[in-house]
Amino acid sequence: MNLNLGNPKVTLGCVTIGTVIIALVIQRWWHKSGGKKGEDGSGGRSFTALLPFVLALCYGILVVLASPSISVLGTIGKLGLWGGNGIGYAYLVWGIGGSSPSVNRAVPVVLSDGGYCVLAIWTALVLGHHAWSRRMPRLYSLLGTVAGMLVGTSAGVAGIAAVPLASAVNLAGSWYGAVAR
């Protein structure tokens, strides 16, 4: 496999690895928080414990949507896809005996200038979370970012979710651009 960072295509193996990460994080959360009584007396699972992971998943999808740009963040997105494609290919083809065809969405979703501003703010928040957070699990946000990058441009459910996510970020960016003027 060559290092094609020009226009990386997402493969079925890449999406599979992203889905495996999502499934394992949810499984760990399910078993870790199952049925225990909280300090406040509430029982059961706390869905708010998954919030860092879900926000990081959305962030990873946005990172891979920014990957057509020539930037540090775009290069990180391209490297994530390249690595996910390689690991997914090895897992599906050599490990399981299947194949790993391309599963890209036909029409790419792009961010507007305002959308890139919102992504820049979100990036600063993610970096701040990793630097200063003591209570929220850093591993959840790291795995969420990686999983989002791996599934974000697929033609499946996560790829379809990228369209309203990018639209919301572009809308917030339009508002931000109007306020900043």
C-alpha cells in the first residue's frame, strides 16, 4: 500500500475499524456503568459519561471533512484515513479473509470559511480538554476522534450524519462570521 495523501479514499476496512472502536467504547461504558447506584442515589447507566466520546466522534468527522485542505489538521485527517485503511485492510483481508473495497460517499461535504472558524475553536477546546481535564476520560475523546476520522466520509450511517453535522457547523460559522464583523 502506498502513502497517497492527495485524496485518500475510505475503505470498508477503515470503516470497520472505526465501527469496532465505537462498539468497544460503548461496550466498556455499558459494563463499567451498569446498574450501579450513583452518589446522588440515581441508578443505572449515565449517558452523560458518553458525551466526551460523542463530541470527539463529531470532531473526528469534521477533521476528516477538513482533510481536502492543505493544513496541519487536514494532513492529520489524511494520515488517519491512510492508517485506518491499512489496518482495516490487514484486519479484513489477512485476518478474516474478506475484501476491503472503497466505500466513499459520492458527493464530498465541505466546510465554509465560517465552518473552518468553528472547527478551529473546537480544535482549541479538544486540545484544552487533553491538557487540563482531570474528570473526563481522555481516552474516550481520543478514541472518538479517531473513530470519527475513520467513519466520517463513508457512504453509511456515519457518513450520512456528516452532512447535517457539517451543515450545522457551517451555519454556526455563518453566525460567527456575522458577529465578528
